[in-house]
Amino acid sequence: MTNSMKSENRLDGASNLRAWKTSIDLILAKNKVLDIVKGKIVKPEFEEGKEKEPQNVAAMEMFKDVDINAMSIIVDSINDHLIPYISHLDSSKKMYDALTNLFSVINIGQVMSLKNELRDMKMNDDDCITSYFVRISQLRDQLQTIEEITSEKELVNIVLNGLPKTWDAFAASMNTRKEYPTFEELWNCCAQEESRINAKESQLYIAEDNKDADGSMDSIRQESQLYIAEDNKDEDGSMDSGRQESQLYIAEDNKDADGSLDSVRRREPIICTPI
């Protein structure tokens, strides 16, 4: 059932150790040999003199077959220049441990440098939220490669502290939540906030572009009124039909039950005094 690892995913050094471990563990598990590699199933031992009993011989042969299968998978998952480091080893567990230990030596200087860079991360003026979060993710992954895990809460604090001043209200709202968001949840919230900010800025730009010289928007209102008036003009250029239609609508709305307008006529006349 062996699934060979793709050449681009084979172990090459410290740079892809974490990715290799994830891939090789899945392949070993699929072939039902991961427990031997991890040391959960060990080589059988028998009382002196009972090694050659049929059932014990069968058990030992079965273990060896499984172990050799695991060794073959491991060798197939690394690049050629790493084979000399494990060629002398006689079990899959020893091979696996040798490879992981080879590139897991922690460089204190490197750890401090990456941690400082992550802690001082800031969102630049020309950054979008996605690029900001990607830069933080890359530093987090580099630390994980050398077995330095950054907690979710620490990542969230780094993100919020690195946002521009214009995001202060948003950062405050995140800090006052009953439950701290995860890194992924905060990413989604920031993306929504960025969309809201961009939409608001777009509206302000449109309004600014349409202002008059004195800062008002009177010309826009006048143009709108002119468009409405133009649409309602008669063929001779007047608006008589519009006025007549308005009068007809008013009369229709005020008709009595018998269809007359007597009650309307009986009302006191409205006197419009010229100004």
C-alpha cells in the first residue's frame, strides 16, 4: 500500500523538516507501520531458550517484515545526500529519530531573531490585511520548524499591536471581547473591517469630487431638479400637462361617494396672496 513521497516533498534539510514530518507520518500511518516507527510497538523479546518456538519465530518474522517496510518508506522519503546519515541503522525508529534530531538542533540566535521580528511586526501603509497576516504566518511557521510554538493569544496580540492608528477602535473592540479570537478568526474580522473602511473611503472620494468651489453640493441638487423638470416638459416646452395631471390626481382623491366634488367646493377657499 506504499504511497511514495513526491520528489519535491522529500526531506532536504531543516527548511522542510516540519513539512516532511507531516507527510511521512501520514504515509507511515496509512501503511500501518507508524506505531513501530514511533516506538509504540517494540521488537518482541522471549525467554531464553524459547526463541525458536514456532509462534515466537512467526512473531519475530512479522515484526521484521513490518519494520523493513517502514525503513523502505523512510529511505524513499529523503534526498540522496541524507542516506549516509541513516544507512548504518538497523531499525525504522532509529532512522526516523536520527533524521529528526539531525535538523532539530535549536540555534538560540536564530530563535531570538525570529521572535523579535515577529514581536515588532507592523502593518505598513501600503499593506493590505492579507499581506500583513501572511508575513506573520511565515514567521510563525519558521519558528515552528525549529520547535518554537507561538500561542494563539500571543499571535492575536502581535496582530492587534501592529495595526495602524486608524484601526485603534477596532483593536479596542477585539480586546474587550469575552473570548479572545483565534488567529484565523481575527484574520476574517480584519478582512471585513478592511472592506468596510474601503467602502467608506470610496463614498468620501465621490462626494469630494462632486463638491462646488465653495464646498457645497448645490449644483448637484440643481442639476437633479433640472433633470426631473426636463423629463416632465410638454412638446411646446411648457409643463401644463404636468400641472393638469397633478390637479386631476388631487381631484380624484377628493371625490365624494357619489363621484361629485361638492364637499370639496363647500370647503373654505384657499387664498394665495402673492409675495
